Amino acid sequence: MNSSAIISGLSRHRRGASSLLFRQTQVVSFTTTKDGKEKKENFAKKFLEPAARGELQKHQSGIPKLAVRKHKGHSVKDAFPGKESEEIIKNTINLKLGAADTAAGVGSSMGKNYVERTTQQQRRNMKLMSQMELESLFEGSKPQELNPGLSENHQRWLGTKQSVQQSLFRQQRNIKQQSQRGGGDGSRPKYDMWGDEQHQPDLEDPWITDAMYFRYENPHVESKREPKPIIFPTNRVNPPEEFVQSHGAFAYVTNVPRPLVNGEVGSYENPLHRHEVTEFVADAFSVPASHVFCATMTSAFVGFKDAKEAAQAVIRSEGKRIITGKKIEATLYSAKEYASDEEKDFVMNSTSPDAIIQLENIPVGMKSGTVARILRRVTDIEGKDVLMSSPTTAMLRMPSNEAATSLLKNRKMNETLASIQRQILRVHCARREVVHDKFSGPVRQFQLKKLTNRLIVDGDVPSRNFFLSHAGVLHLCNVPAGTSKKDISNFFQKFSVERRDVEGSIEIVKSLDGHPTGRVYVGFDLERECSEAWKELLASGQKIMLHKAGPAARVRPVKEVAFIRGSKLGDRSERTQEELIASLKSWKEYVDPKDIEILESFGVTMDVLEEAFTAARNNPTFGVEDQARQGERLRNEYAPGDHFREFVQMYIDTLKELGTTKDNPGLKYEGMFLPDEEIDYDLFDEEKARLASLRERFNR
């Protein structure tokens, strides 16, 4: 006899700050055996698989209807092999559309539309997920950054512009509105904002403190380390206070084409030239010009209302951020009637005028060294062989006319020139700088921070986890795009004691679209490794060559913000294998030689003591924890090694106190016998024989 039952349970679970309501539904099917016992059946084979094939059976749970929701649950595509899988999917789609549509013969077309709608929905979900990720990147400083003592688990009740009192008022209002949804005759229960059933006392006096609490943490001094930002480029101008205060999210746009006004290259001192950059960026992001501030002639800050608006603007501007200029024309040089003296000298120093190539429509502001570096992919050319005769014209000096003609016909040359005329605006997140404000809390132990009007761009400082996981960090700029982490790590390996972690010790700064910005952070495990590398590179001009075809990268150290309270703990101690083995026998330094003689008279030899103290080092209290640095110890009143020293001395004193001999058994041994009872000394002889047998057994 078959039967099915639905077991529904309702449980309340109060955890943390709020009450949550959980409804659990379990479907169980039973079969009666010959002996009268109930035996469970395979529910999937009995209901789910027939439902997936479109064979619905009568039962009470309604669970097989969930089997057709393939895009919301588990897929049945791989559950059946071969053509049977295709048939199941087809039946599933038809079942979703309904029996009437399937019988009318429209199931196939509507099924196709259903699949298309699902695909479109997935694309929208991917776009939405991308926007949500961008929003998280553009979000400003969180309460945890302004108040580091506040636990991250309890920030959902705080906001940068919303007080706690407003949160409490809105919460009480929501409870009142939810409670009014119940029936006036009392037939329907009343629920609070979390879905829990409300009783009359709860409605009259809701306990808001059950839904909110604060916890302060005192982080380790090393976790409070903060890097000083490295502004790049150095001539970047920060927006004024009015601009910063009037926006909630910021983006920093680079690689903006330098304006050319009336044949004059744009200059930052000219307000009209700055306005050209402002208008160009405002048009690319579809924002008013008042929301854009020109930082340099090739970069600008864009202000938005909030992170959501910033993310939407970045997504919408994807097509406008790709800029294709005029086609670069490459021809042989022809003499000009009015040539500059610099151009005449350049021609005279060449083998012949026919050995010079002239490039027209070069992007404004590009320098001769940059042109030479880009063209080095095609031909061997140096910066001295390139002359910028005008803001948009470059002259290339080749060895001969044949070399120049061959280069003009080179396919890679045309591809390289096409890449030069194509520019892409790079977008970076920017946020307001966070600095020390004051100390608050009991005995002024919690450090509070505040926002300044200075904007910090992603890449001005290394990421928090990267910085805290390294004792010293160097900053590289102008690193060629083709340089890998392995190339950088191999260069700095000579300054490191241990083998460098290629992935973990190098951080490459990228824009939002994943393009390298030429900025790299190099981490070192020891502070002295970073200082030695910096001293050597400083003597060589702060520049290194990581790539033969690329420019020299400039190196600078990442400085740290001075601690308001406390100081760094410094490098961790290093010991060789010989020193570690010797430390296991360091207990002899803590014991008086006369005490060892006394213990040997008791039968406690050096071998026994050494075995006992070596075994004690396996205890973390007298091992790794005892070697911890000051500030990381559980008991900071102890210096490294003091805990083990105290243990050794106490252990020796205890053995001396309890030690006895046959000639001088001591009061503790004599107290084991009655006053008139004769003292038995056979125990000493038995112990002596036992120790002798043990030594003979273990070859001692």
C-alpha cells in the first residue's frame, strides 16, 4: 500500500539582532513491506523524473511542478543520455507553456521564444551584475574606515548621511504598518517587519535594542599601517572644495586626447584649453560640464551623485570611450620651402632626404621617444632618429632609401600606425582621502577618522591587503604593458632572502576595463630588503630597464603614514637551523650548575632534564608563542623567551623541593609513616634498580 505525506514545520530562530522566520517542508513517501514495516521509496524516480518527462502523477505535494523550472533550479539536461535528454527538455518547455498550447501545435515556436527570453534575461542579469560590481567599486568610505573600531558585522544600521535615530524611527513605523495588515476581527495574525508573528505586548513596546547593537574592536598596531599616496602624474591638480563636496562618487579619466586649438598644443595655464578637455569628457560620459574637472591636459575628474549613477555612466559611455582619429599617412619626405632650422639639421644628418619617412596626423602631444618605442616593434629605431616637426607630424630617419621604401610596404607598419590613431579613454575609481580626526570612546582609545577634499585615485596607493602583507613596498611607473609579473619578480630576486612569490609579491594597477596603467607595486617580506633595493636603485638614477623595447621604469618607495599612537614592531627574528637546534638546549643557561649537582644526587640526570625541557618546547606556550614579538604576545610583560626561562627555573626548584635520598629522605617522605612506625627505605633501592634497568634497556 502506497501513501505520501507532507511534514511541515514552523520554527523560530532568534540569532544576532533580528528574528527570522523559517518554513521547512519535507516530502516523504512510504511503502509497506511484508512484515508490516514502512520502507522509504526513491522520490526522484517516482515523481521528479516522470514530471521531467511530462508524465505528471497524482500526489499532494506539488513538488514535480518545480522540476520544469530549469532556469531557476537544477538542470535535468545531463540526467539522461543521448536523444532522451533532448526529448525531456522539449517536454519540459511544452509543460511550461501549458497543455493547450502544445495541443494546438504552437509549443515549438513558443518554446523557442521562451529560450530566447531566458537568454535575454541572462544577459540582463550579467549586465546588472556588472553594474553592481561597479557600484561597489565607486562606493565611498564606509563607516568602518571612518571608525576603525566598529565591527563590519554591524554597519548595516549606520550610514554616512543617516543618523541612528532616523533608523529607529523608520523601523518603528514599519512595525506599525506591518501590524495593521492583520484582520480587525483578530482572525488573521499580525507580523512584524521580519515576518514574525506579533503579540500585543510587542506591538505596544517593540524592543529596538534586539535589532541593533555595536561592537568595538581594538586592531593590532601592525594592521593600522597606512601608505602615503603617490600622485601620478605629478602635475595632477586636485578639484576644488566645492566640486568635491557637491558629489558623492568620482571617476578619474585618463588618456584624453590633448586639444589642438588654432595650431597650438593645449596648455593647462590656458582656461580655454582646459575647457576643451572638460567638454570632451562631459560629452563622452553624457554629464554636464560642471560635473567635470580638468586635472591635466590628458585627464579629468568626473563627479556623480552616487555610486549607482557612476556605474551607469561608465556602462553607457563604453562606445564613446573608443576614439579613432584621422588615418596616419606615411610617405617619403619632400623638401619644404619654409622648414625650421631643427628640421634642416635633421635632414642634413641623414644619408639622403629620400631616406626619411614623414608621418602625418600623429596624435597631439605624442613625443619622439614614444613614437620610437612604438615603432620599435617593426624596425630598429632610436629616439634620436625621430623628430616631431609639428604637433601632428613626425619624421623618421632610416639608414637608406631602400630601408624607408621597404618599411612603407611592411604590413606590420600599417597595423602599428592604425593602433596609434586609436585611443581608448581609461576610467579609474577615485574617492576622498581618509585621515586621522580624533580619539573617542572610553579613555579615548578608539581612533576616529574624517574625509578630506583630496581625491585619491585607485593606484595611488597599493591595496590594503597587499600593503599589510609586506614589510616594504616599492612603486614603479612607466612599466611597459607587455611586462609580466615574472619579469618584475626576477629583477628583484637578488634583493630577497627567500624565493619571491611571483603572484603575491607583485600588484599591477589596472583601469576598470582591465588595461595595465604602467604602475606596479613590488612587495618585500623584510623591511631591510626593500631599503637595500631602494638604495641601489637610487644610486643608479631611480630607473630600471624591465623590457628591451620599453622605456625605463621609475622607482620610488612607498612611505607610510606616521602612527598617532604606538610604533611598528620591526622585522621578525630570523634564525638558522643551527641556531634553532641550539635553542632547544638553551635551558642550561637558566639553571645554576650547583642545582644540577643536587638533582644528580637525587638520581635526576642531565639526560632526564633535557628530555623533559625538549618535550616542553612542543607546547606553544613555551614554543612559538614564547618567541612572539612584543605587541603580539598574549602577555606583553614577558620578553621573548622569558616564559620558558620562568618555567625551567620553577621546574628545577620543584624537583629540588621534592627530591629525597636514602640518607636524607626529608620530612615529606617521613610523613608517609606513623610516628612510631619504622621507616622503610626499600623504595629507594627499588627505584635505583628500576632506573638502572631503564638505562640498560635504552642503552644509556
